[in-house]
Amino acid sequence: MAAATGAIGAAAPGQRGGVLQTLRDSWVVAKRNLRRMTRIPEIVVFGMMQPVMFVLLFTYVMGGAIAVPGTTDHNAYKQYLMAGIFAQTVTFAVAGASAGIAEDMTKGLVDRFRSLPMARSAVLVGRTMADLVQTALTVVVLALVAFAIGWRIHKGVLEAFGGFLLLLLLGYAFSWIGALIGLSVRSPEAATSAGLVWLFPLTFLSNAFVPVSTMPGWLQAIAYWNPFSATVQAVRDLFGNLPPGQVQTEWPMQHAIGVSIGWSVLIAVLFSMLSVRKYRSAAG
Amino acid sequence: MAGAAISAEGLVKTFGDVRALDGVDLDVPEGTVLGLLGPNGAGKTTTVRVLTTLLKPDSGHATVAGVDVLKHPNKVRSLIGLSGQYAAVDEYLTGRENLQMVGELYQMSARDAKARALELLDWFNLGEAANRTAKTYSGGMRRRLDLAAALVVRPPVMFLDEPTTGLDPRNRMALWEVIETLVGQGTTLLLTTQYLEEADRLAHDIAVVDHGRVIARGTADKLKAQIGGERVEVVVQSAIDLDAALEALTPHAMGEPTVEQHTRRITVPVEGGAAVLADVIRELDARGIVINDIGLRRPTLDDVFLSLTGHATMGDADENTATGKKTAGKDS
């Protein structure tokens, strides 16, 4: 009984507010999601295995049949492929965010959070930040595997670092799409499918796995303007993995770094605004 | 509205064609418990969601602890504790981590949140399980953890939405004791329940809700007195005798008798007490009807509900009977 009337904590804690509270609340939620990852390591491990499979399948099964323009070197596809795999991997953060948030909705946790005097964006910011950590871990493991089978970075440390930053930015932006999906669907299972059903075509309708110049003309336009393609092109460039002698004449390919940042920022801003608005009125 | 910890006027909320709330008025004086009683879909949960800032009403006005729910939702959130129909805990966090997280999100310092978490875990008999993930907890333990989460800041006003739904009788009793202790410490409580017994035991005041409206309001005793009289309850041994028994009882009935086929139970409102009971037994005996059980009892909240709404409290007949039995047992 004494505990309930004890002296710790105030009955009505003071209001904070502002950016500092948002950051602190987001950190509390991110901590929670990171802890969950350590408790369910399967999710992280399987999340890493999928892109590793892709690398192996594309390199050894399909790689032989895909010609990289401007070279006959068999090893060239491996170099070409990795940027695509990296970009695809980071965008799979969509699935994690959407399933996780949908689960919190169905289990009543979102209701609990919404009844607490915490920043309205913190549940989603915390979730996407934790997903970003998982994405970064996956990228590191993937890079090590790729290195082991012969992929190399041919440019400087700064450029390579920039390439990884572009990838993480893209992944972070896409996790906000996942957040909106998670808040909109009725079950975690639906969230997983809803997260992947458009993502697969989006990643394949790009320069990630095959040169866009091999596609029909009308598809080429879509592929070149795909947010995905800009990042892949930029990362290829920053890793020094562009096929030798390849000349890109399309505007988004010539300005790939800027276009990549632009798309990512646009997606992140747009979908975080939509998601937070949805969260405020979420019916759990 | 001095003295009212919770007050609501004319709350209306529609979902498509459904008027979930059709003008709900409530006031709960400080330090008291209001039981919101009604069947599934009556509007209990929607009312709680509006009062706890989770849902905006289409129209109406509400204050909690004197703060306007619509104008200052975040201020309200710092003054309330909510425990919903699900045990809303993260099953991959330990009990301590769950409570500490909630404390920090109530804007307590990390250190205070941790100390409070440990304090509450002990109080709720979860001290031993503090460092185990909630996944390993039993249903009753999760509910206690969820209730503890609603108590982290010692809120002056608490909302418990069907806190014991799905719990076995032992855990239900244990939770009732916890709730009674809280109320003894001066917390104002709004409790929703489908269990008449629960409202009867915990609430000072009961509001009966049906189709989004408060259709009756008062203490349990007042509501029972409102429909007056006593009930004769007969359980016959064989279902074939139900019609004959009903015939024997009808001359004594002061209102509509109710028949439950599968439990072979007939309930009739009567006046005249024990003398009527003796008459009834003689008549049943004369007709050769074998009875398993017969008794005279005061009306239960079940009867109140039936006479107010024309339907029983719950769709599920089995559950309904079980509750009725328990309530009857307690009253007799």
C-alpha cells in the first residue's frame, strides 16, 4: 500500500514540450524498439539473410546471363550489382516499420502511447530511428559478404562514406512509407504484404539489376526517374562501381546524387507528415 | 463543475451510419467510482476513448480533472491513467522496462521512472518477474502489469475499460482488491464493465448505457429498487416441464416472466415474499413438477438491465447465465 502513496514521481509532471521533448520521447521509443530487436534476433538475422541470398543468386545464377554495357569482364556484373542490392536492402525497412507499427496498433500499444503526454511524432520517429539502426547493421554485414566474394570499392573513403549515407537516407525515407502503411492497415500480416507488393516492382523497374538501356522506351523513362535509380546510380558512382566507358545522358542519371537526396528528403517529409497526421487520429 | 473529476455533456460520435454515442452526459464526483455498464457495442469504450483524448467527438463537451479534453488534450493526458481492454504491454520488454518506458513518456526522469517501476512491480506482486519479458507472464500477470502502467504517475483520474474481461475468477477477485485499494486512496475512477457483479461491487454509482445513451443512473441499490419487488427463480429438472411450470407461476407474476431454455430456469417478478414462494412450491408439487432449485431473491442488476432495455446484458447466453447465477448467488 505504501508504494502507491510513496514519494517518487509527481502526480502531475510538469509539461515540457518543444523539440527537446520530441527528441527525448523519440529516444525512449527507439530504445524500446532496439531492445525488442535484441529479444527477437531472428528478425534481424533473417533480415540480413535475404539480401545475402540475393547477392549470391544474382552473382552466380543470373549474373552470367546479364551483360554489363561497355565491358565483357565477367567480374563486372558483381561490381555493378552491389549498389542495386544495397538500395533494395535499405528500402526493405518498409516491411519492418509497417509490420511493427501495425502490431502496436492491434495490441493496443498505440492507444497507450496516444493516451500519454508524449510528443505526437515520437512513436513513429522512434520506430523509424530503430529501423535505421537495423538497416545500417544489415548493410555492414552485406558489404562484408560482398567483399568476400570479390566486390570492391574503387574510390576514396569519403566517397564511399557518402554512398552509404545516401543509402541510409533512402532507407530512412522509405521507413516512413512503412509507418503510414502500418497505421493504415488492420493487421501485421496485411502490413507486410502491403509493404512489399509495390516495393518489388519499384526496385526492379530501375537500374538496380539490369541496365535501363535494355528496357522498352516507355519503361526507360519511368526507370530513369524512379527514386531508386538515382540512388543506385549515385552509389555506383561513389563506390567506383560504374561500368567503364558508360555514358549517361539522362538528366536524373547525370545529377544522381542531388536527385537521390531530393527524392529521399521529399519522401521523408511527405510521408512523415501524413503518418503523424494519421497517428493523431488513429483508431486502434 | 467544482468537485466533478469527470464531466461530459452531450457527447455524440458517429461511425458511418452507426451512432456510437448519442448524447452521453456524465459526471463523476472526485474520489468516487462510476461504473459504466452495458452490453458490447453500447458505447462504453467509445465514451472512454473520448474522455481519454483518443477520439474526437462530433459534438459535445468534456472535462477531466477540470481540464477541457478537446482544448487541452495533452494536459489531460498528464492527469489520467488508462488501462484498456487489451493488456497493452510490450511482450518483448521485461515488466520493469515496460513500466519504466511509460514513466519516461509521462515525462518522469529516467531515475524516477525506474524507481517507480520497481515500486509498482512489488505492489502488484510482480517483483519476482520484474526482469522477465512480459511474454512469459500469465494473462493475469499481464493485466496487472497493464494496470500498473496506468498508475505510474499516480493519476488523480483513472479509466479502466473492462479491466477483468477474459480473466478467470481468481484473477478477477485479485484485480478487484487492487482497484478497491486505489479507490480507497482517493483516485477517481471510471470503470466500464459487462459484468453486473463487478459494477455492483466496485462502483458507487452506475450509469447504464445502451445504444449510445445513458438510460439509467444511480446507485446499485437505487436501480434495483427502481424496478421493485423480488424474484422467484425456479430451475426444473426436466425441460419438458417448463411450460407447465410457467403456467403455475404466471398467476403470481407481477411482470413478464423470463425463461432460459437450456438452464431450465424461470424467473418471475413477485410481490408478497415468502408466502408467494410457499404457494408456488405447493402448486408445482401439485402438478408433479420436479424442481432442482427454487428461491426468492432481490432483483439483480441483470434484472434492472433487462427491464430497462428489454434485452439481456450480453449477446452470449452462456456468459449471461453464468453472470446471472453469480449475481443471484451473491444476493441470496
